[in-house]
Amino acid sequence: MSQGRGSASLPIVVTVVSLLCLLERANAATYSVGGPGGWTFNTNAWPNGKRFRAGDILIFNYDSTTHNVVAVDRSGYNSCKTPGGAKVFSSGKDQIKLARGQNYFICNYPGHCESGMKVAINAL
């Protein structure tokens, strides 16, 4: 049976796309939010001096009985309020891939965000 024109190139395209995905993951950096102390109070200054890229992985280590991580928008970050539909993480060992642009995270336990348990990261 004969193959149509260009049909042999499909496996090559799939292979190239797969390799690009692997390279993106290989180039991604991993950051433990808050450093050795983990995700806790006064981590809002933790990103200072770091350069983040889209695809980098943030690891949030914390006591899941007293904290969580909520991905919010700028308004949620500034007001320390969780908007409807926000993604809430609560494993205590959350891994979150950064999207290009501004990424905002808070702990929405009462008073925690207001006490600096929030972080804003710009990923290039």
C-alpha cells in the first residue's frame, strides 16, 4: 500500500516536539519557596534577587494542618482574599509550575497572608 505525500514526516514531527518538551523540563529550575525554612510567614521578600522563568517549578513545603497555598490574581494577592475558582493546594509538599508573567500565591488561613505569607513571582 502506498503512503500519501508527507506521511513519513509525522513521526519526525512527534519526535521533535517530544524532544523540545524534554529540553524545556531539563532547563527548568526548581526552587524551594522560603528556602530551608519553607513556606511560612514573611516569605514575601524571598524572590528578591532570583530570576524565574516560565516552566520553573516552585516547591512549597509546609505543615498542611496549619497552612495551604492558593494561586491567586493580583487583586487576591493585594487584598489577601481568595477569589472564586482559585486553585487551592494543601498537600504540604506542593509543586507548582510557573506560568509566563506574574504568578501570585497566598496562604488563605485567617491572618496568614496579612502576616506576609504570600509571594509574587514574575517569570520571564
